Amino acid sequence: MGMKKRLIKAYMNMMSGIERVDKTWEGYRLARNAVTESQRQAALLQISENRYLESKTYTLDSYFRTDLKGLLLGKDVLELGSNHGGASLAYYEMYGLKSITGLDTTESQVVISNKFFELKGLKTNFNFVQGYGENLPFPSEAFDAIIAFDVFEHVQDLNAVVGECFRVLRPGGLLLTAFPSFFHPTQHHLFSVTTVPFVHYMFSNKDIMEVFYDILDENPEYRDRIGAQRRPLEPWERLCIINGTTLRMYRKIAQQYPWSESRQIYLPIGSNGKLVTEHPVLKGLLAVTWIAARLPSLDEAFNNRISFIHKK
């Protein structure tokens, strides 16, 4: 290992994510190691339940600084990136939706999501579909609102996804999206190995990912538990499963579509989120971040999320 990679490794190990307690990783491990289909489904349904409870505790309202029930009550809503349906059910209940449709990329997620709703006693007003945001499998003007929370940083072609969202929204429909900028100090999505800030500011994506996998290889039991395998980055990836979208990039993409209204919600680091809820002392950062979140250039790093409400 060369000097540069040793430096990257030492920096990443300063705030190691190895063996970090994470119910989601454990659920996927149990599902991978299940002997029977019923055991596999039980593990995935537990992921659904964990996400359901988390979404009720750390609500979307704080990311959009508005009464979402007032916007979504009685509406037909599409959730992009619905995973195993846990957040979808929380949204359906909390916001009084007329219906919820969820979309994610695997058939397993569709099966588990539908089963989760059924186990919770619901029989109608929900639908889960396999597909991709770049080519939504729905007719035009099918929904009153779309929720895309922590999703847009993961898609391969964000321009196409936003265009599809515009297409399937009814006139007056809302796109609510919140996701981290690539320049957020800690939202590099390397959490399974490190939580250190700014690593992607200082080193190349290629070098970071090589060290990322080197660290996992040194911890084979943990690597196998989270199911990570060494692989090259896809052409669209900047780091592992993220596309590198920044606030400025997103603004340019959104401006290509004729929204009747677009509103950015400024979310200074320290003002919301799970970490702040669990550690209120972090709100002391607001004295600095409130101003920085509104300043050109600094806004990329000092907003907790790229958060917008678009109206068709």
C-alpha cells in the first residue's frame, strides 16, 4: 500500500464504522443466511417494521418545514425508493393518504412491501411495483404527489427521473424531494466503514473506494455480515451507489421543467435529522450553519439535505 493510501486509511480509521450497530445490516444478514423462505421473509419484514417505526419518530415534516398532512391528506401518492414498505405505511397513516404506491428495483421488495401492509391489516389503497425512476411504469398524470426521500442521490440518470416525475404528476401535483448533496461533509455513504467527514473532499473516488474495500477485507466477518463485495464503480457512480449530485447540479436539472412553483427549504446542519434528535447538543451548531447554509458555495456543505417542493 502506497503512502497516499496509508494516509487515507489512517484518516478513515479515525472515525471507524466497523461493527457499528445497524438493525438494517443485521436484517439483510439474516435474510441472506436464512434456510427457508419463511425465515427470509421474516427477516425482511423486520426491516420493514424498523423503518416504519423510524419514519414515525423522525418524520418528513422537519425536512420540508411544512405541515405535510395539510398537503397530502386524501391524495394519491407515489413513493420512489419504497424499499420494503415501512416508510410507505408510516406516510399512509400519518398523512391520511387516499392511496400509496411504492416503487423500488427488486421483486423481493415488492413482495415484502405488499405482505407488510397485509399483516398490518390493510387490504386496499396500496400498490407496490418493481421498476426504475428513469422509466416509471405509470400513465401520465397518475398521482397527486411524489415523495422521494434520500433517493435522488442513488439514481443513474437524475434528469430522466425528474422528467418522469413531472410526467406522472397531475396538474397542481407536488414533488417533495430531500437528499444529501455530494458535498455534505459526512454523507459520502461510506458509513459501513467510516463516518469521518470531508474524506471525499481530499482524495480521489477511486483511491477512497480501494481503501474502503481494503478495510473490509481486513475485517472479513464484518464484510460478510454486511454483504459487501469488492467491485469497480459503475460509470454513473462517484462513490458507492451515489451519483455525485450537488445542490447546483440539482437546481439546473429542476429548472429544465415548467414547474408552476419551486421552493427550496434551507436545512442548516444541526437543525433537524436523526442525529440531532438523539443528540440535541448539536443544535449549538446552528449559530454557524444557519448563515452558511444560505451563502453561495458554503450552502453545498452546510445544508443537511437538498430539499425542494416543486408544484406542477
